[in-house]
Amino acid sequence: MKNLELAWILAEIGDLLELQGENPFKVRAYRRAARAIELLPEDIEAVWRRGELGRIEGIGKALEEKIDEWLSTGVMTYYEELRRQLPPGLRELTRVPGVGPKLAQRLYQELGIRNLDELEAACREQRLRHVKGLGARSEENILRGIERLRRQMERFPLGLALPVAQQLVRALAEFPSVQRVAIAGSLRRGRETVGDVDIVASSADPASVMDEFVRTPGVEQVLARGDTKASIVLKMGLQVDLRVVRDDQFAAALHHFTGSKEHNVALRELAQAKGLKISEYGIVRVDEGEPLAVATEADVFAAVGLPCIPPELREDGSEIAAAREGRLPALITLGDIKGDLHVHSEWSDGLHSIEAMALAARERGYEYIAITDHSPSLSVARGLDPSRLEEQLEEIARLNRRLDGIRILTGCEVDILRDGSLDLPDEILARLDVVVASVHSAMNLDEAEMTERIVAAMRNPHVDIIGHPTGRILGRREPYAVDMERIIAVAAETGTCLEINASPDRMDLKDVHARWARERGVMIVINTDAHSTDGLDQMAYGVTVARRAWLGKADVLNCLSWPELKARLKDGRR
């Protein structure tokens, strides 16, 4: 897709400019433009043909000319020139702890180091200590950093990092000298993967908090320990940074270290226009030097005349404009979810019985749950053939007569076969309350073939939901090639819902695609794809994705009550 390809190019330009030490405002401009194009709800070529590139937020005259060149010729000269100026492996160096863009550039200029292998060799040959400001300790630290980087290489998925961070926060909260403590950084903003974990705490005795923190069980290395900041690396390879401030600074520090950089810059610019200075230490009136009382993050935003912006929206600065104009949505919350429409039982590859899954759903306050076991072609998952599915329907009917307080919906996660046909006949699918259609095989098709395969399934009148629409597994499997713009357009046409699969391994749809869908009027459904009763608790990850996509409860199918859902499913049959 042109939009994502162009967004990637612009983001890479930002990275390359940062490596060259370019003006930070210029770097942010390219990253903001990349985000704007990534979120664009229509084909960038259509906008270009109408001569309306300049109407896209963040696209000025110079950038418009570069995009015009790229769309006309397939080449962006400026980008190609930047790439020629720097070795391709240089960006990788900046992922090593302690090697930022400036040091990476110095190592390249002074020692000719162009990639991780050459950096490792230079450390082992003790050549780095001849660079001003570096020594034997630097070489040791960089070697350890390279080893960690190679061990993980990928960022940590939210589903892995968040439970660890929550456990650390709970432990710190129990320490007597800690007054307040919270997760910050990209993890708090709900990014699907994170490079590290940021925690902010307040205390009148920061030294004792530092002592407690560096003794955390599972610490492999203490990278730094100062009076108010410490960094550790856990044995799993995850870096955790803790900052301790006075309690009257906590709200400002939490806001600052939650980020993003672009959000903070935009808010500071707004504050400056109002004669205020915002930093991690608080808010000060510039003319008087008088600090403002800031007890909560809401006070930070109120000081500049804004409503409190949820952390999940604090990304590219556009949320500031939305807040000023009263366009912030009332975001969905976990409490808005009324049921789960994609779960598995022991009838296929789940661990628990249908009754156990239903009772677990009732315990979570749900009104309904759909049992969507696999179809026959997925033999590895003991998929149900028509006769076994018939038996399951009878069991669900018996359970619905016996159980109070929960409605069990009949369903199936039916495989979309290579040619776009479904793995069960229409006369079977027509009898089910909910049909989730998903791709589980032949994932190496080209984009056109995969897209038409899914489109064919969406045009089947019995399909209610497309499950995990891009097929990715975070850190292990890339999304298959599919034109999401076309998928969303067809979903809008057919009334098919698109799933945010809340499994922390998937989180698919991702936030950008879910936001595109919302802007096209496509209904989203957030499901856990749970294979056990505990799996139902993963719903929170899907809600996080939805919040980052600016979704409210009206945008999400399973925020409907059971009577509303029943009517919607009946009316939604095409």
C-alpha cells in the first residue's frame, strides 16, 4: 500500500536526519508527516491526483514536492541521497544502550564503524577507548549492550512488558517511603511493543527507594544508580528506568515521562504562548517565576486550558489540536465491554468446557459469550466437522436452558480457504449466531491474491467478523501481505465487522488500521480469542488498541447489550 510505504520512508528520513545531527524540529516534522499519512483514511494517490497533498496536516510545500516526485517517478531523490550518506547498519548502532545518534556518528567518522559486528570487534580489540570520552568501562558496557540487543533484537510486546511493570509498581508501592508510583513512557501510552519500561515515583527519601529498586529480584545488571534515577536490566533483557521526584512534582513528572516527545513539544509550545513553562519539575509562570500547584495530570492540562488527554492519544501532537477544538472522543473503557465473540473450548483446541467458559464470562460481568471453535480444515486444532458442530449446538442449547445470567451464542471460527471459500457449507453457517472468518493457512500469497481471498469471505452473507485480519504474531510472524485499505472499504460496503484480536501475541488489528476503520464507519469488535478461562482477561489489551485508535463504545460491536446485539446480528445479515 502506498500510504504505509510512504509513511515508512518519511519516518526513516526522520531517523537518518537524527543520525546526522539535524535540527530536532526538522526530525519531528518528518515523523509527524509519516504519522499523518499512516492515518490517512484514503489512498494517498487519490489525494495527490486531486492536487490536495498540501491539505494533509504537516505536509508543507517542500515535503509536497518530495511526495509528488515519489508518486510520479517511484523515487524520492532526497531520501536516496540521505541513504547514500550513511551506511545501512548505522541506525542499528543506536539501539545499543549508551550509543546514541551522536556517538554512532562519531564512531563512524573516527573508526569507520558501520554496523553491530564492527562495533563488537572494535570493543574486543580495545579500539573504542581511543575515542575521546570513552574508556575500558565503555567497551565493557557496549559489549554487554550488544549481547542483550542480539538476545532480544525485537522490542518487547506489551503483553510481556506490562505484567512485569505492574509487578514492579506493586512492589514499589508497598515500600514505606514511596508516596505515589506509576508506569510511564510508551508502555503507559499502550504501544504494542516497547523498548524499555519507565516508572515514576514520589518520595521524601529517594535514596531508600533507589536501594530497594536496584535489589529487585531478577536484576541482571544495574546500569546506573543516581540520587533520583536508576536503570536496571532484568534477566529477561528488559530495561527498567525509575525516576523519583518530590510528591508536588509527581503529576508533572508523570506527564513528562509518559510522552511522547511530539506531544510534550506541542504542549510546551502552547504553554509558552500563555506565558508558562512546563517541564518534568512542574509549571512556572515565566514572568513571575511562580510555580503553579499541580496535583494531578488534569491540572497540567488545565493550566493551558485543555481537558485531560488520555495517555493512549499522546502521540504526534495532533491530539493537542483536537483537545483545543473539542474533538477528543469519549474513549472506550474495559467496563463498556458486554461480551466476547471469539473464544474456544475443549471441543477444539481450548482447555476448558463450554460451561466453564460461560461461567468465567459471567464472573467478569459479561452478558454473552460466543463459542467459536475451529472448522475442520484446521485439523491440528481438532476443528469441528458438521456432525460435531451439530452436537455442540445441542449442548449450547441445553446450557442456555440451565444457566442464568449469561447467554451462550453458537458460532464458529471458520477458515477462509485459499480460494476465498469457507470451510463449512452455507447451510451450516446460516444456523449460527456468530461466524468469525479467519486465515490460518497459505499465508505467503501476494497482496492482491490475499486481499481478494478475504474480500470473497466478506461477501459471504453469513460472515459477521473477520478475525485477526493481518495474521501477524508479534515478534514471530510478520503480517501477511494484504491491502487493508481495500479490506476496510469492503467492510464498510458489506457491514462486516473487523476484529481487534486482544491476544497479546496478536493485537490485530493494530491501532492505525482500527482508526482507519472507524473513520470509514466500519464496526470493530474486540475479542480475546481465549483458549482458556484465564484468556478472557486479555480483553484489556484489545481495549488499549481501541483507545489508541480513538474508538468510543459506539464504535465497538460487543459494547452492545444482548438485546441490542441480537437485533444487530439479525439486521446485519446481508
